[in-house]
Amino acid sequence: MFLLRAQDAVVAAIEARIAAHTHIPASHGEGIQVLHYAPGELYEPHFDSFHEEFNQRNGGQRIATLLMYLTDVEEGGETHFPLEGRNGLERLKNIDYKSCDGGLLVRPRAGDALLFWNVFPNATFDKHALHGGCPVTKGEKWVATKWIRDKSFGKA
């Protein structure tokens, strides 16, 4: 589900806190997306940035992503950055998009937030931003995602 920007005082307060920590105005953020993963569910590795102009018309490029972990996960459900670490970009040649081997794994913990940048400071595409959600093997995973653009996004 999506929460509209500033739809109520709680959402507005979360967005203000995100803006304060990222130093990017709240007006540059998309609505918050809340996701639920049951056992066996995953999100294959992908990029949040856009390669086509069509998706950049309203607010420009997605320069950053903030994942807010809403629950602990008993087992699995890590956020996986398969290209991080030594020789990370070499893994792109033979990547197994369903595997959570290699790279960086971030374990979801309720109350934690993970901020990562989708582009470099010069606005060029960062392949290291490839990420996905490993399968939940026990329990459930709830996460809220906030994508941040380089320009003001739509209407609040």
C-alpha cells in the first residue's frame, strides 16, 4: 500500500525526520510504500533509479532510497546488495538473481532504517545500488520504502 505524502500528522512527521537526516527537502520524496513479505516471499535484485526519461518527468531521478524496517524477521528477509564488497562488479557477469550469496546482507530489525544512494554525487548511475530482499524463511517482514528524487515530486 502507498501512504500519500503528508496525509496525516504521523506521515508528515516521518517525512520531516527523513528530510532532516538526508538533507533533502520532503517535497522531493515519493509517497511511502508499505510492503509485507510472508514466508518464502522475496524481492529479486533491482535498481530503484530510472534509465528512461518517462519516469523522470515528475521529480527527476530517484537519487536515494530509505528502507524503514517495521518488524524483526525471525529468519531470512535480509536486504541484499549482491555487488558490494571485493570484486563486486565482477559478480554482475554471472549473477544469480535468486541467490543471496555474496555481497552485503542487512538484517531487518524493527526500528532500523537503511539509506542508500542510487546515483553518485555527479548524478551518474551506481551499479552498487543493485539490491533485493532475500526470502523470508521464518516469520514475516514488514518494511516501508521512501524513494527520494533530485527535484520536487508531484503534489503533497
